[in-house]
Amino acid sequence: MTINKIANGSQLTVALDGRLDTTTAPQLDDELKTALDGITKLDFDMANLEYISSAGLRVLLSAQKVMNKQGEMVVKNANEEIKEIFEVTGFVDILTIE
């Protein structure tokens, strides 16, 4: 998986490319731990994300908890398969999905 971070002041866009699974979730988690200081708007661009596992969902949940305290988080451009995973797991009620 490739992680591209684009910072613009207090806004951070994280573009994910590939598969967010047990192997790659720790990499994203580590990247976010250092990247969220001072961020008030976090966007996840999932246009090129092919798959997300429960490990990936945990990382998103963790990021959402941080952003609940300091701003907002939005998931953008998720494909139908990933949107279905969000629906089945109840993440549509937790995350802001556009």
C-alpha cells in the first residue's frame, strides 16, 4: 500500500493506494501518530484503495477518536465495495463518508 500525505496548514489529506489490511495497517497507524498534531481537518482519499480489513477499520476508528477531540475527519471517494464494508460494520454511523 502507498500512503501519500498532503498537508495544507491545519488540513491533512491522506491518499491511500492499494490494500489496507493486517500487513499495511500498522504502517498507516504509525504515519498518523506523528501527522495529526495540530490538524483540524483530516481527509482520507480512498479513490485508489482496493480493500480494507478489520485492521484497517481499527486504524480509521483510532484516527476518528483523535479527530473528534481536535477537528473533523472525512472519508472520500470510497468505492462501492469499501462503502459496503462500512455499512455492514456500522462504520457509516461513526465516520463521515462523502
